[in-house]
Amino acid sequence: MQWQSKLDDQQGDAPNTEGILKTEVSRRTFLSYIAASISAFIGIAAGVPIIGYVAAPLAKKEEARWISLGKVEAFNDQEPKLATFTITKRDGWVEVQEARTCWIIPQKNGGFVAFNGRCTHLGCAYSWRTSGEHAGKFFCPCHDGLYDREGTVLDGPPPRPLDRLDVKVEGDELMVLLQDFRLGVPEKEAL
């Protein structure tokens, strides 16, 4: 009897568990939870960089930048003049040198007009013709695009005029704001 009262005393000190739901997790269920957790962690750890790699080019927008073309007096002829320069493009750890062009046209008021060196149709290089059938016009030989001195489309498939670039003179240097635009569309849309 004495042992019975000791047992009753010990049970009286035990916490009341009547309202608590007891659920037992089998070993198989526990291991499936662990496997699912590890798989989710690996999926997230691998998926985030993959999504970043795929989505980064969509979010990346190239910034326009001022490029020095040289001394102003080099562009004082009345004929349009091709200006070539090299830019450095950086993609991750890789740096690439890219040759670019623009056309500079001196104005009677002493200012300048600059056109991006790419045709608005498909981005081909065009040139100023001084003789022949297209004399006094910009001509793109890829698909016979023809523009006047102001960049207006005269003939061919180009969907819009030549893309004008901002120009400024700093000291005795002619600067152009280099920017590319979407090709083959009627609206001038910066990339």
C-alpha cells in the first residue's frame, strides 16, 4: 500500500496532458520530411542563380555615355564626316573592345548634328555618297536604304529616320552622347 501512495504522489506532480493532441511521427514520415527539406534547399540554392542568369540581360540597360570625337576644327568641313572610335564593353569579367561610328554634320549656325552609325532598319553601316546615283545622300547598301542630309528616309525599308545623338562642345573637343536604339521599329526606343 505504501508503494501505491508513492505512485499516486508521483502522478499528482505530472503535467496535465488531457487537452494536448499527441501525434506520433513514424520514421518513414520523418525521413520524408527531411528529404523534402533538403530537396527544397538545394532547389532554391541552385534556382536563384539560374533565374538571375536568365533574367539579368532583360533587366540590364546600357547607359548612354559621352564620347570625345576629337578637336572641333576636324569637323568644320561642310560635308558629313565619319567619326570612328573604340568603346570598351564589359560583360561580367570579360572586356571587349568594340569599334563604333557616327556621322557628324556641321550646321551653318556653327553647331553640329550627329547620327548613330547604324541604319535604323537592321543596324548595317551606311555611308555618305559624294558621287554616283546617290550623291549627296546617306546610303545603306544592305537593303538599299536611302536618307537625305537631315536623316529623313527617302527610299528603302528603314522604318524611321536616322537616330540623332546629342552633341556638345567642351573646350575644343566635340563630344557625342553615344546611345543605341532598337532596330527595325518605327519608334525611336533607347536600349
